[in-house]
Amino acid sequence: MIVAIKRFSLLVLPAFLLSACGEHDVSEVQDWMETVKRDSHIVIVKPSAPKVYMPVPYNGKNDIDPFNPSKLLVVLARLKAESSSGIHPDMDRRREALEAFPLDTLKMVGIIEKNNLRQALIQVDKTVYQAKVGNYIGANFGLITKIADNEIEIKEIVQDASGEWTERNTKLELQESKK
């Protein structure tokens, strides 16, 4: 019973206190609102007329679809025909063993010299190959041009973005063995 009285007082007391904030100051606020309504002017801005849509006819029905991958092939073929560099790899020659691996997977681990012929020792995984000047190496038609004590100089033939073949010089450096 006492709990019920406490609950009742908690609900009724705030309502009673709020009712004391009666209407004696409301008339002032209502007069001010009437004055503002009378003195205010409503301005309605007319929206501008929408732009007129002018359809453009598609006249390329007989042309190649611009989203078709064959369009890129046509452009590359045209650029290849116009190419003036004359550089291109020999596609008819027989591939060598070290051309099956990209250069970043190859390690030069040493050199050997027999009968004044210097050969580089190149390791792929756990297999070691011998290569001499004139051998091909790497996936980009790389030709070994020089074998020094600590590096192999390679001339690669690569295709640029326009499809033209260009030469690029790179090196494969001797890897120190870890004992």
C-alpha cells in the first residue's frame, strides 16, 4: 500500500507542478506571433524551366562497338602496322630452358670458365643451369649480352602499352650464399 502511494505521488506531483505554469504569459506570446504573421511577406520563387533534352542519334551501328574487346585489337594491329622501330622478337626460334622462368625467380650463383668461355651458373628452385653470352633467359625474350664476375647483363624485348616492341636492359646480380 505504501508503495502504491509513493508511485501515485511520483506521477501526480510533476503534473500538479506543471499545471502551475498556467496561461498568464501565453497572451503575450500570442500577440507577438500575430504581429510577426501580419508583418511577414511570403515570397515564392518560381523554379526555372527545365532544360530541353535533345536526343542525339547513334550513327555508329556499322562501326565496332566501343565496349567490344576486339576494338582494342584493331587499334593495336593498326599501331603495329605503323610501327617504325623494327624491333621484334624472333617468334620462330626454339625456346631455351631458362626462358620458361621469369627473371625474378632466377638467381645467379656463380661463374665457371672453360677454354676461355665464361658461363654463368643460374639457379631456379634447386636446379642449377649453365648459360653463356648469346643464350636467352627470362620470359621477356632476354638475351645475355655480357657475363661479368658479379652480374649478367641482359637485353630484353618487351611490348609497351601501344603494342610496340622496345628494348630494355636489365641485370641479374650474383647472390651471395648464406652459410
